Amino acid sequence: MVDMSAPGTGRDMLRKAQTFLVAAICVGLAWRQLRFVDTHAVNMMYADQWDFYRPMFLGQGWWQTFDLQHGPHREGVGLLVTRVLANMSGWDSRWDSFAASLLLIGGAALGLRLARCFGIPGHSLLLAAVPLLFLDVHQYESLIGAVNLSHGVMPLALFMAYCLAWFLPRAVRRLMAIGALTFLLIFTGFGLFVGLLTPLVVGTEAVQALRRRDGSGAAIAAAALVITGAGWALFARGYTFEPAVAGYRFPYEHPFEYVVFVGRMLGNFFGAPVLSLIQLAIGLVAAAGLVAICAWNAIRLASNGVARDPRAVVLFCLSGFTLVFCANCAVGRVFTGPYAPLAPRYATLLIPGGLALFLQLGALATRRAFLGLAVAYTVLLIPGTAFLRAEEVVGANWYTDGKRAWRTAYLKTHDEGAADRVAHFSVYPFPIGERLRYLEKRELNLFLPHDSP
């Protein structure tokens, strides 16, 4: 029989209960997301997926797969994984969706580890914020739309590994890991923005090492910069600027709309009502918080030393990445209409910003005022990130029902136009007859003999 009066026994039981509750939240959210994918993912290539698979359609090699440019970025590690899965599955598109979900779950696990590096206790209920952020339901397009591992989920997982690498104790391992991960991020979707941050931080470390007359430290930092530079040099070979939307122009004639765009992006991530003043206000408060975190931690890493303050480096990188990504989206899409900042695929790449806000509050939670803010932030994430809005349910079902209807119609008629008319849905804006015949001849994707739903 447990003696509850024994010193520390009651507290230990409470800690175990809290740890169990956080674990249950993690498992529950992960299971729900996997069930969502199983229910909504369809084995039917859609939209940009027909372009992502181009190296495979053409029989090109692994480097061409890694180096493929789509829009403003290259595909990198994400498309390599997609190719491996395609070879294993007969190009079953559902495998891409499950891979995206597993990468988000893995990213959440790395995020939990990162929170522990920030001193948040393993039994703290605050840790529930991490799975709520990473498994945010508003990113459903990344799971069941034109699934592209390289756009968001793979860069996110690599970025979490990058953040953890800053806590490696030995300079050689730390900076070589940073260099290698930056190289992969530059090539993998919007992870390329990390390639803008690494030179700032590692360059600062190199200067600080020289000031300390630490020649070996400066040389290691220089080597990491060389790896990053090599990544950018290879990235630039054959690169062409593609704004990805018609009518691109910069600067935009209504510059304040850039601010509104960023505010709505972040407000949507936190689940605020669409196109409301509340959504804009929440987003602008979050943006202001990220600017403050980025600036404050830039000062800290400059004054304390990069090697001595990995927390400042990580907070600077997380917040800086999110601000650069938001600015990029605003510049590239502000003229496309009021709903442009609400694209569900953007939510995945806003997770680092949500994590930066949480980690900063968690690091300051030893003070009562900040502890209250950290608790409030975690609690508000529950209604903000854990529930689909009515219009998002419609959007998710639109993808699922449309793909299923088109596939059924095409398998009956073998006529793209007829499938478009019957399904009231199109899987690609231009004719894809040759690619469909390629798939049918090899019994791939929608032509698999024993197809999944």
C-alpha cells in the first residue's frame, strides 16, 4: 500500500499523471490524424503531383529527382522519399499522405525533445502545446491535397533536427551537422530560408571565435559556411525565378496589404474565424511577438556568444524562418485575393513560429506572469488548432469526393473530358493523356490491380 504521507510521494504521482496525460494527448492527436488520412486520402494523383513525378515519368536519375525545381523551390529530400515510396507501392498516392502524416508526428517528437532542451520539465502539462502545434488540423491540404513532402512536412522535420543540432556539445559535430542539414534544407522546399539564417549565425560564431583567438573554432565554423555556400552554389545551377502565379508584381500598389496578409496567415494558423477582425488581430499580435523574439535573441546570441547560448540561436532561427516565410508569401500572393493567406498548406510552415512563441514563454515560465501566459497559450491552442472549421470540413471532403469521382469516371470512360464533366472535378488543368497511358501500361496509381480506397 502506498503511503501518501511519505515525502514526495503525492508529488511523484501527480507528475506521473501529468506525464501520462501529455502522452495520451500526443497519441490521441497522432491517431486522429492517421485516421483522417485513411478516411480522406485517395489513390489518385492530383494537380501538381503530376509535375512532381516528372523525373519518374521520364526515367531520370536520383540527382534529377533531388534537383527538380517546382515553382520557386527545389524538391530535394522530400521527392527522394516520394520516389522510394512510389517504387514500393506502385505509385500509390495514399502512401504520400501517410508519409506526410508520419513526418508531422516525427516532427512533434523532435519538438518535444527540443522543449526539454529549453528546460521544460518532462512532466509539465505545457508540453501538450507541442503536439497541438504540429498536428494542427488547419494544415489538412498538406495531407490530402496535392501532397508534396518537399513543400512543408519534410523541411519541418529537417528544421527540427537542425534546431536540436545546436545543442550538440562538441563544436565539430554541431557545426558539421548544421552545415549538412542546411545543405539539405536549401534543396528541400521552403527549407531554403534556413539557408539564409545559417550564414548569419555561423558567421557570427566564426567572428566570435576569432575574437577569442580560437583558431580551431573559427576554422570549424568556416567549414560549415563552406558547406552552406556549396549548397547555394549547386542550388543556383540552372535555377530560374518562377513566381508560380500569374500577375506577379513587386512592389504592390497597396503596401499595407502585405501586413494584412501576414496577419491573416498567422491568425488562420491559430484557428481564428475566417476574414474576421479577430483573425487579423490574433495574427498581428503573433507577428509582433515573433519580431520581438527574433530581435531579442539576435541581441542575446551576439552578446552571449553563439556557442554559449543555443536557446537564443534556436529562437532566432524559428522566429526568423517564420517571418521570412510569411514575407515571401505576402510578396508572392498578396494580389491574388483575400483568401490567399488562408491556404491550408501554409499552416505547416507556420509551425516553427508557433513553436517559437511557446518555447520563449516556456523558457520564461519561471516568472509567474510568464507562466500564466504559457498556460494560457497552451490552453487556447486546444480550440484553435484541434478542430476543423465547417468550411474546412467542406474543403477536405471536396478533395476526397472529387478525386474518387474522377477516378471512377475515368476508369469507366478512359476520357479525360468526360471524367471532368461527370465528376465536376479536374485532376489537372491541361491534358495528361500520355502520362495516364504510362500509368495504365504499367498498372500504377489509379490502375493498380488491387487498389486502395
